[in-house]
Amino acid sequence: MKDVTLYWMETCSTCQKAVRWLDRRGVKITKFRDIKEEPLTRTEVERLVKMLGGAEELFSKRAVKYREMKLAERTLTKEEMLELMSSEYTFLKRPIMEIDGHATAGFFEKSYIHFLESYYFSKRA
């Protein structure tokens, strides 16, 4: 069985929906990490960004602070996104699922199906 880490917030309805969806498909989450209670370090954010293929893939524009800070009015640099995600958990898309050095952020059924077929149910080591 492969290790599955879920970076989430227990109170997040999208995270709860993802957990129920995974459970119905027999995916066992081996580690839950609440990103509010145990925030990600800058190094961890950078590692996830690398796995995802870019800061934009991990950065959430749905955060209330995104609107409050009027960030939509300008183009954020990668460095700015990394700093925001490292300093404030609400700027992270959630949930984030990691399996064997691969990750996906946000919950979308089609992307979860593809991700799990590639890294969880596959015979690849």
C-alpha cells in the first residue's frame, strides 16, 4: 500500500468532500496534516510547488485575504506567491494530496481519478 498524505483543514467542506470521495474508492489516507494547526514551512511549500509544476498550481485565489489585499488587481510574481503561501495557510489550494513524490491540489473528481490511476492504483513503484 502506498503512503497518501493529505494536507487539509478538517473544517473545510471541500476537504471533507474529498475525504469521503477517497474513502468510497478505497483510498487509505496514511497521514492527515491540518495546514492551519501545523502550517507548511517555506521549504515544504517550495517542494509541493515543484511537484505540482508551478506556484500557480498551489496558490488559491479564493482566499478572503486575496480579495481584501486586492491581489487580483495585479500580477503576482512566483516569489510573492511563495511568500504568501508560506505565511498564510489560506493562500494554499486545498486539499493537497501527495503520493510518492507526486501531488495534486484542489479537489476535482476527474483530476483525482487521473492522479490516483497514475500514482496510487498503478503498479509503478
